[in-house]
Amino acid sequence: MGCPGGRRKKHASKKGSTHLAKQVKGKRRTKDHDQIHDDLKVEAAQELLNQQTDYDKTGEAQHYCLTCARYFQDEKTLKAHFRTKLHKRRYNTRTIPVCV
């Protein structure tokens, strides 16, 4: 009937998919905490929040979250992002001093 304990045999077709996961990991790389900490300084923050229109960036670089270092399409999406768990987690870790 089945394998004891509900364990299943691994299929040979699923063997080689690990190299794809490593490629995707590198694509979604975001800024590290120390880089975001540098962006939170007054002069850098003003520069990031008041950017000129850049048509190559999402939302023409007008809607930017400083703590997550992400661009958004419009103000509504940015405000929805402020309520997410990811943003709250990043927001809380930005006050912790970085050990060098």
C-alpha cells in the first residue's frame, strides 16, 4: 500500500530545482539595515523623499518608504504598506543601534 509513517519517495524530477531558488534569492535583494540607517539621516532623508520625477522607477519615484527602501505606485499603496507586518518589523529595528 503506502510507505510506513506516511513518508513518500522523492521523485527524480524534483531533484534539480534548488539552483533556481538561489537565483531568485539574489534578485529580491534589498538594502541592509546599516544602509537604511544612513538613509534616515536628515539630509539624505529629505533628498529621498523629495526626488525629481524618474520614469524608470516605480511610481515615478514619488512614493518612497524610508524604513523599507521601497518605491510604491501611489499614495494609497504606500499607506497600505505602513500597516503591514514587514514595515512594522523594519520600523522597530531601525531604532536599535548597529554594532560594528
